Amino acid sequence: MKRFVLGSMAVPFSLKVRFLNAEPQDHRIQKGDMFYRRLGRTDLYISEISLGGSPLPEWALLQQLIERGVNYIDTSYSYMNGNSERLIGKLFQSIGRNKLYVGTKFRLRGSWSYDSIIRSVENSLERLQTKTIDVLLIHGVDTPEHLTDPQVLRAFDTLKKQGKYRFKGLSCHSNHHEVVEKAVDCGHYDMVQLGYNVFDLQESEKPAETYSDYLGQSGLRRLIRKARKKDMGIIAMKTLKHGGKLQNLKKFQSKDISIFQSMFKWALDNPDISSVTTEILSFDQMEEDLAVAGSSLTEEERRNLYALVAENGKDYCHMCGLCTRECPKHIPISDIFRYMMYFENYGKEEQARHIYSKIPDAIRPQSCQECGVCEQACAYGVRVRQQLKKAARILA
């Protein structure tokens, strides 16, 4: 993950902000220099900083991260073409299975079935060189009906009876206001991994009666609170996403604390968050990220994060999916904006262009009719059409 500090452009807009106060330390426990939190009803205590597996760091750094207290790795069958799971399998053989929790995923894409789920999980187990996955997740759920599909539940039941996983969960990149609501209400899932970052300071600019309560009043945080009331664990991802362009982040830095550390601290100031998962690809990043564990956000950092959101919110997509749902040309707007995030915020230029290239020409940005329905639907005032044109230039 590259952390860019480049050019800037200010964007004024109306903004409602509600800060979360730091909670007492009784929601976290300390061992060595690392702090751990309970992952909901799983009763697993996982490190406040967990490791993202797309990609994983080189071997020496990976071992050092475990020695420094990181005990949860998020991966998927698709990360690094399966090599992420293979490297974790090698790690299990090196350090022992009991020192590390792993969450891996299967997808519901294309012509998926009960059998395809079973095959995917069995292949993951083989690559991981383990008999049991700690947390088995559905990858990138955007259709809430998938969560209660009989084939999905049957596959989970079969694999559970065979002892091939311990707890089940899901990750969600878009349409979270429906997906997370369904996951909580159905009661089948032990945890959820979803995008949560400082831009969730930003509240909807439209009245509550226009959209659901989630969009109109309390944002993503209402869903997080609801999930935790049902004792679902929550892992935050995309925590370092910082707007739709490469801006100058140094001006938002607080003394010796980097803006990225402040972003992590903001997420972890919410005691309902069990961990933030991030890619760590250098020893410098390791020192920067692990230093956050156990700390709380200062008022100066809060003010600087407020300024970051206020300046860049008009370029930030909250992945709610309303624009995609309303688009008469069925352009996958939320997905395209996520690919832009990979390109601009995370330095994954090749990956972003590759997955963008798989979008059929008929629903790429150039098919936009400039009708503006997407912007009417957006509760946050994002300049959707402008950003789609930018995506067409950069990703094509």
C-alpha cells in the first residue's frame, strides 16, 4: 500500500459532524506492546491492527509482524492468485497454528452454487495447510438476499459439521445499508468486515424522509451499533481511504503523528470496532501502524481530520450504491469508484485497470447519458458524473 502525499484541491461544502469520544480502556486488553479486542460472539481476541493479505509483505516482515503481536490476517482465495493463502500456510508451519487467526473468503459471482462454495473452501484449506479456518467469509456481498440463500446456508452448515471453519462472516464493499442490516437481522453471521473511515464523519445532506434512516440521520455508525448490540464482531477496512484524488496530506498532520495514524486512531476510538485491517509492506509502515495500538485520538488530530473531510468530501464515495441502483444505463458506479480508490489511494494501478477492463463496454462511463439521476440519488452530494469522466480517463 503506497501512501501518497501529492497535490491538493479544496472543495467547500456543508457538513454535519458528530465526533466519537474515546472510551475507557476496559474494551481492550494488552499483551506486550499490542492491544487486543474481542471479535464479537466469536470470543476471539484479535489485534487492534490486523494484516490485510492483498498483498502480504515479504517473509521477514511477515514474521516480524507476528512477533510484534499481530494475530489476525485477512485473506481470500483470490488474493495474489492464491499465493496469499499459500504464504499464510507456510507461516502456520513455521510458527505453529495456535499463534495466528485467519479469515478467508469465497465469492458468489457468476454461476456459483453449493458445490462451488464447497470446492472453494476446500481449496483454501489446502493452500492454508490447515484443517480449520477461524473465520469464513462471503467476499464482497452487495446483494442482501445472498445472505439467506438456501445454497449458501447449506454450504455453511456442511462445512461447519465437517469442522472446516469456526465462525462465519461477510465482507461488504457497497450497498452496506441493506447488506449489513440483513446480516444483523438474519442472525446467521458472527462478524462483518466493512469499509469504515474518517469520511464517515460526513452526514447525509438530504433529509431523513428521502432515504432510509441510515442515510438521513446517523450514517454507517447506526449499523455498527446495531451489529454490536447483536454481538457481531466488526473489522474495519479501507480505513486509510482519503478522498478521490492524490492530495497534500501533510497539512492535516498533527506534530509527529501522521495523518494515517490519526485515521487508524479515529476508527479505533469507536469501541464497537474490533480491529482495523491494513496492508503493511515495509518496516517503516509496520512501525507507523503498530504505534497506534492502545492510543486515542487527540483534539488536535480530530480538528485536522475534520478539515480533511471538509476539503475532500465531494470526491468521496460512501459506496452506498444508490447511484448505481438509479442509473438508467446500469453503470456500476460504486464499483468503478472503488477501482479508482485502488488506483489513487492504494497504489494498485495495474489491478485497478485490470478489473476495470472486465466491465462490458455497454456499461462503462462513456455510456453515461449525462441525465444526472445518479447525483440526484446521492445523499452526499458527490459529483458523480465528473468522477466517472475522470475514471474513464485514468482506468481505460
